[in-house]
Amino acid sequence: MSSQTYRAIAHRKFNALQSLIPKNWLLDPLPDPLPLDVRSLVLKSTVLTPDELSITSSHDATSLSQLIHSRALTSEAVTTAFCKRAAIAQQLTNCLSEVLFLPAIERSRALDAEYKRTGKTRGPLHGIPISLKDTFNMKGFDSSIGFAGLAENPAMENAALVDILLDQGAVLYCKTNVSQTLMALDSHNHLFGRVLNPRNTRVTAGGSSGGEGALIAMRGSVLGIGTDIGGSVRIPAMCNGLYSIKPSSQRIPFIGQEIGQLPGIDKLGLQASAGLMATSVRDCELVLKAIADANPWEKDPNVAFGPWEGQGEIGRKPLFGVMRADGITTPLPPVSRVLDETVEAIRKAGFEVVEINAPAFKKCHSLANKFFGIGGNNYTFDILERTGEPLIPWLDARLRRKGPADLMQLSGLHVKKSALEKEMLELWRDKNGRKIDALICPVAPHPVPEIDKWNGVGYTSAFVVLDYPAGTLPVRDVSNDDLNDKLPDSEALGGWDSKNRDLCELTTFIPLVFCLSYHYHMFQCSCCPFPCSVEAVGNSVLHGYANPSEIGHPNPNDRNVYLNTKLSVQVLAPRLQERRLYQAMKLIHKILHGADSETRAKILSQSTVA
Amino acid sequence: MSSQTYRAIAHRKFNALQSLIPKNWLLDPLPDPLPLDVRSLVLKSTVLTPDELSITSSHDATSLSQLIHSRALTSEAVTTAFCKRAAIAQQLTNCLSEVLFLPAIERSRALDAEYKRTGKTRGPLHGIPISLKDTFNMKGFDSSIGFAGLAENPAMENAALVDILLDQGAVLYCKTNVSQTLMALDSHNHLFGRVLNPRNTRVTAGGSSGGEGALIAMRGSVLGIGTDIGGSVRIPAMCNGLYSIKPSSQRIPFIGQEIGQLPGIDKLGLQASAGLMATSVRDCELVLKAIADANPWEKDPNVAFGPWEGQGEIGRKPLFGVMRADGITTPLPPVSRVLDETVEAIRKAGFEVVEINAPAFKKCHSLANKFFGIGGNNYTFDILERTGEPLIPWLDARLRRKGPADLMQLSGLHVKKSALEKEMLELWRDKNGRKIDALICPVAPHPVPEIDKWNGVGYTSAFVVLDYPAGTLPVRDVSNDDLNDKLPDSEALGGWDSKNRDLCELTTFIPLVFCLSYHYHMFQCSCCPFPCSVEAVGNSVLHGYANPSEIGHPNPNDRNVYLNTKLSVQVLAPRLQERRLYQAMKLIHKILHGADSETRAKILSQSTVA
């Protein structure tokens, strides 16, 4: 296969996607260079009417659902507004992979007509636009997951979750961009390019569900579905200041996805979860309950039986635990501080928070990484070689073909996993044997870092190893005070910790210029001519990215990069107790920000500029 | 290692077990030869007092629990009675592996004292003796599972389920004999010998939890816990005319067992379940609810969250489905007839039963068998070779060392499994889309066969592949009418079907003589000198067994072997809906036999001779 094959496919794919966006929804010209925060560009354009700006800016899905039910809004109005805003999000952040705007608007009209005619809605998601990660098969559309080798091969049937969402009344209007292999932590690939973080284009949008994160942060979506096997829902949620829940793997239907791996290999290693990202904590319940109410175990045999009400609950006077560090990478000061603040707020509200010291936590990280490698990456390289597609630079330094694990090695990993699961059960009791209702810990040991700088996934992958439901809550923006912190004098715990400290000591900030005239230059350095893998294809550009720190680029010290990013905390509940997790998140959120509905406006004003 | 090593271990193990049975509980002399039905020998001995005979013969666990709660009986009286009867069962059927009679009686006394002092019981199983398959680790006792190579190595801690049963008040007083490797379908091994079927020593007691089955059929236990990965609870339940439930694999704690396999390999293949055998259908609820009420997910991380009330339910007017055949082995006429009778009875009672034709059912059998072989049996042979122990003859014809499956093969099996699980979801809707509340099908395609003649496990292993909760209900004894059936003229479906027909056409009955003077000759043929692998060790005898049909022994036609065995049906519910299964079984049982409590005496009189 010619090495040009993947470029030609990417070119065709770019043009196909572009052609599905109505001409009058295009920003012309695109701002060049991009501002640091691209969100305000939505307001400057005239693509959305004032009503459409209000629909997309001022509501969560629960509120939109209420307005559609009360006939104050039609699904068509809501869907059209989000399609337009998603189109702008795509142009500014490269967040979409598949565009279904016109069929979605058609469906919204049909739903409106049906509601008018019958007086009945389809279900709790009636008329609500929902965006989906590219992995989910939708009949007639690609699930290329950013591989040229998987593009131009439309799915023959819907993923189970797609059918459920449609049954419950949702309007599906786009699929979103991902990281190459779904294992990189920046959503960057050679088919669609790199997803930018709309609130701060210097920092990563996260991955692998980074397109979802950026789209929702742009408020081009109110509710998105991603997948998470190392943190792929929670990391982009943190990066984009969103609420998220990664349930246990058997909770939300996962079948019918393209995950770019040897079919069946997922059953031998860690189980990924489908999860959600939202702009309010209550929307997490809206989605989880809507899915549970649809008897998902009748659609996907992997889903555990259990209605929403049967998914656990917190006690009347819940007891919280806090796990401050994983023993591998000590959280940087801003991360510790926001955890402290959260714990303090919970205590002030009259609830007890006990310190949980879990020595086994540190074993999770390397075990997860070993599981990620069992296939020896051969399936990935086979896909790439089909079209001559290279790895993205971040992966190029990390991914090699290896022999797959054999039965003895696989069994050995599972022995370790089982022992760890057993050991970690102790998390759920304090020293006096009292039940811990929910645990709080960091999402990552650092704030939202620059692109391609995410340092390990131990704080998120641990809860894939353990299969705990885990959610993220945005707490507040990084403040100027956070930037003055000093690291402790103690020695680093090891390589991961040392690399993490670099993110605090010397931030490798280089002026990034994003050229967006129908294409994305992902990296242009103005101060030195180190190799940049930007490659022109017609009038679009495919974007490699060379990490300056890896090729000896000067590292000016600029912690200001963290300003205009959100600090979040992670909340955990025991396996298959998603309702317990949700109730804990709701309570913590109320303590931090007031009740969801009362303070929605306040939170939204932090989440978006509109 | 000397080839004599395993014999010496077996000899020591035999003596150790024997020494834990009080002298005055021994039958002396043992009847030689044994009668066909050994159950009545309990009555002829004077080991049990009339009260003890009544305690062990006339109650299920629910009734005993009520009597202990109301102080009409003490746990000590109940425990002593069952210990005595278990001792006799052991002498007549070789059903035990570990004996804990004296510590159990001590515990029962302590429980009685506690109840007297506090007025409170420990839990729903307070004072009830429960027997456990040898696989479950109990601190200080072997989990040899019939391998000399695993004997004389006491467990360091209890299995999670053992702790839960103790917490709920149970008295654990013995562990029970199994099949070599746990994969053979007769409970026969070189460490303990062969378990006999107490109601009919010509036929198999089933396996691998055959010791449980025989012990309960002797009423040496009222409630037993086994494990099932191909049918190992349901098959001995059928063979011994018992009620059983094999839950989904994530329902009852499984960790802390010795299963004689490469540690961790179970996570790569099919998941076994812990399950139960009982003398009444209501006892199934007693145990499942007691375990669920103990929050087992806090003890075993593999257990799915879900209180008993959250484990599903049948509808108000349940709709049943019947699956008459698996497409591999057509049930023999007595099996079909008892299924017909059950369906007719349900219909007569006013419930609809729809015919379910599941073409995918036939794929389950070979897929299960492929999963069983992924380790290439190397771990088994390693254990055997440690002490020079041979395979039992039934396995010797079937088990070889092979290369273990590689990652591609394992993944491929899981692709097939996932596709099958999806396809089989269709079982739960009839043609008109109505929900099927429960399914009925055969337990096996034949009645309880002669020893070492069980023909395949497709009807049970299918629901391990699918992980459905599955139960067995004894319906009635084989009647003389059943013996006059003719097979259809049609051709056999294949090898399995052909072999199955042999069980009806020509029964290979050979007079079996069991010599039981402190040992078990497993096979002595009076009519020809074909090689019998009985081997003397001191005054005990280790028992190989040569299958006469395999070495050209004449096959006199005698279907009468099936008389005095029970015909059963299997009932199924969707994954993780154990309460739904129980409710369906209870309803079917009521239709067939009247309500559990009302007709207990009637059922018991069929189940035992006492």
C-alpha cells in the first residue's frame, strides 16, 4: 500500500465532513491565529440566532427536556441550535468525526410531530441532542476512530446503546474525534487531526474522548457519551471542566463499537466502560436512569441486571473517605489544594471525611499498563500499515510491535488483579469498621497540562482495574495563587513523580499558532526550526506534532499556561453502585456550588463564556 | 516421585478421615454386597436415635430453622443428628472428603448458648448444618479436591463464602467428595474413591459436586454448596433427585477455592458459579437470600451488587417458554415425556407456555468444550505427576497434555461467545415480542445413567457459557411405562446423539458388587475377567474403574437400571436474575407438587426412604 493512501483517505474524509456542514454555518474567514479561548468566537459569529445562543448556552439537558415537555421549546429548535454550534465547534476545535446534522433535524421534526399528535414523548430523552464518541457504530456512518484504515467503511448496524438512546427519544447528530489507538491522552490522529481545548488552546483537550470534551465545552453538545478504559471519559471531562461518570463496565451497553483492537481481546484484559460527560451533575442521573429504564441487559448480554433504584445509595449521614495520593505520583500543589478545599467544605457542611491510606493503590498503575499491552499492539500496526499511516508522534515514542502475551502471562496478570481487587475492598471501611459511602481523590496528579504532556493515568486507570464507578466534578478555575506554590524539598518518588514535578517547575511553554483556514497546523514553532511533522494535503493539512521537550527545545518557565483551566476532583463508589456514586457527587456538588438547579446559571457562567 | 507416593497419601488420608468419625457411629459390619438402594441402611443401624432420624428425615432447612428459632430444637441436636447421618452416608457412599463433626458440634453448642443468652440468632442460617464441596477453603483443612498432590496442605484462610455462611449462623461440619479434575461427571478420584448414588448404586451420583448430591440424598445434609462450570451442581442434583440452583457467576462469592487449575486461568475462559443443592425449593431462597443479605460484594470483588429483592421477579401472569432440544442430542423418550408433563401441568394451571426454537443453542456445547481445554490440561498433569497419580479411567481416555491456547485463539473463542450471548438474548421474547419470564428445558438428554455413562453436558454447560441462573426440579421417578418407549426411526443427529441413543437401546448393565469393609471396590465383574483397576493399599482399596462397554464387555439389555431414579427439569432465567428464577421454580413446583410447605412430607417421602 502506498504511503500516500492514508493521506488521500484523510483528504476525502475531510471534504466529506465539511460538505455536510451547511455553507452558511461556516466561519469565513476563520480567525488566524486563534485566540487562547476560542469559546467567545461563537458569539462573534452570526451563525446562531440570539434564541439559539440562549438554548445552547443557558441550559443543561434536564432543563431542555423540561422545556420540550412543556412545549416551551421544540426539539427542532433545540437540535438546530446544537447542530449549528457543533458546526462552529468543529471549525474551531476539530472535535467531530461524523456529521449527521440534516438527518438529526429531520428526526427532531418527526419527534415534535409525534409529541403533538399523541401527547406522549418517546422517553426521558425525547428531543434532546446527544453526541457520541466515534467508536459507537451508527448504521450508514463510519466508525473510523481516527484510522484511515478503518475509514470509508460504514457500519452495518447500530451499537446497542445507540438503539437505546434512540428508543428513549434522543436525537443523535454527530460523532466525535478521538486519539489514535484510543490509548493516547491527546485526541490527535492523522485522519481528523488534533482536538483543541476550547477554553485554552495551549493545554490538552484530553483523550481518548477528547472530541466529546471539546464539543461540550464549546456547548456544541449538552450531553455526550464516551468510553473509558484508562480515563478516556474522565480525563477529557477534567480538561474541559465537565461533569462525568465512568460507570462499572457492566452498566452501560458497550457492544457494537469499533475499538481498534483484535476482536475478543477485550475479554482477556481490562473491561472498558461507556460513560457520559455533561454540563450539570443532575444530567448524569438523567442519562444513567434513562439507560437503566430501557432494560439494557436485554440489548447487551454484558450488562448486569439492575434498575436505577437498585444501583445502591448513600446513607442518611454519609461518611466520606479521601485518598490523597496513589504512592506513585504525588499531586502537584494546585491539585492537593483543591482536594483540601473540597474536604474542608464537606466537613464544614457537617459530614465526616476520613483519611484513607491504601498501600495497594500504587500497584494499580503498572498493572493497568501491563494489561494495555497484552496484544503487543499488532492489531494497531496492521491497521496503520494497510494505508501507510504513521503513528502520531506521541505514540511513536511509545508504541512498538511486540509478541502478544501468552496464557501463563495473562493468567498471572489476572492473579495480580484479583488480589488487588480483594485488597482494595478495604477502602470501603474506616479503621473502626464504619462503611465509607464514597471516596474522593484527584483525577490526575497535575492540572490540565499542555498538549501531549499528560503524565500517566494512574489516578484514573486504577478504577478501571477495580471496575469502580468513578465521576469527575469541576471545582474551580486555577487561580493566580495556585501558580506560586513550591514543590516539597523531598526527593521524587520515582520516574513518574519526577516527570510530574517538571509540570510544576518548568513549564515547557512555546507559543502555539493554530492556522485554521480549513485546516489545522498543529504545531508551528516561531523560535526554532526543529522538525515539525505538519504535512500538506491539498488545502487541508495533516498534523503530526513533535514534542519540544523531547527534542531539546528550550523550556521557558511559564506556569501561566494553567490559568483558564478547571481543577476537578474524582469521586468513587464500589463496583456497580452508580446511583450511590451519583448521590455522593450530587451532595458534594451541592456543598461546593449549591443545588444543581439553583446554581446552574452560576456554574454555566464558569463553564462557558456565553 | 515414586509411583507409590499417591497411594501412601491416599492411605493416610483415608485413615485420617476415618479417625474423625466416632467409633460408635461406624457400621460394623458394612453390608457386603451393598443393596441397590442403600438409604434404608440408615434405619437398620442404631447409630441415630429415633429423634435424630426424625430430625434428619422430616425437615428441610427452612423448617429446621423455624424449630431452632422457636426453641423446639437446639442446634446441637440438629447438628449431632446430621453429623451421625453424614458418617453413615460416608461409609455407604464415600461422599465426604473432610470431617469436622466434633468442632461443628462444639460450634452448635456455642450458638445455642448465645441464643439462650442474648435471645438473638446470628442470622437466617443460625444453627443449620451446611455441607460444602471440597473446593471451598476452610482454615486448617485440606482442599485436596481428590488429588493426592494437593492433600496434606491445610488452607490458611477461609473462602469468602465460608465466612459469610458462618456469619449468618451456619454450622459447617464436612466437606464433600468430587470428581478428579472437577471436570469428570462421576465423582471419582484416586484419593477418596468413587461416590455412589445412594438411591441406586448402579447409576452415577453425578459430578463434580457428587459428594454433595449423595450426602443430601442420604439426608446426611439438608443443604449443600457446590460449584458448577459445566453442570457440576445441576448434574448431581438431578442424579440424586434434589433441587438445585446454579446462579450467575457473579452472584455467590467464589474466591478462596481450590479448583485445581492454573491460578488466574478462570478469568480467561468460562466463569464457574457457586451454587446450592437442597431438599426443597424454598430452601433455595433461604440460602440465596441469606448470602445476598450479607453484602457478599464486600467480601468478594467479583460479586455483583444486588440485594435479593433486586434480583428480578416474574410477572403477575408469567409466560413460560419451553426449549425441547439443543439440536445436538435429542432427549430420550423419558426425558421428553417428563418435559411434556411439566408443560401440560403448567398449561392446565392456566399459564401459557410457548415453544422456543433457539437455533443457536446447538453452538453452546462445542464452545463450552473448547473453553474447558484452553489450558491444555498441563496444570492437572503437573499435580498428578507430583505424586505419580494416574488419571481415573474415564479421564484417561479423554485427557492429554496439549499446548495452551494462545491469545489469538482465546480472543477468537470470546468473539464466538459474545456473538452467541447476543443471539441467545432472543430466547427471552416470544414471536410477538412478549417477555418470557422463565424457560424450561431438560437437564440432560437422558435419565440418570449408569456410572461413567453421562453423555455430554450440553444442556447444562450452555448456561455457563451464557451465565444464566439455572435450577433443577425433580418431577417424578422413572416409571415402568418409561421403559417401553421406542426411539424414533429418524437418523441420529451425530455422534453425541448416537451415543445417547445407546443409553436407551442397549443398556450396558453389569451386576456391580460393592465391597465395603472399610473400603470400596469400585468394580467387580462376576462374569468375565476384564481388567479391573482396583488396587489394594493396606486395608483400604483405591478404585480405578474400567468401563465395560469400552473394553468389549457384553451389553445385556436392561433398561431397568433407570428405575428408582428421578426425572428432573431445568428452569432458566436471564443473567443475574436469581430471584426471578426462584419464583418461577416455586410456581412450577407448586403446580407439580402443591405448595412447598404443604406437600413437603409427600416430596420427602419420594426423596428418601426414611
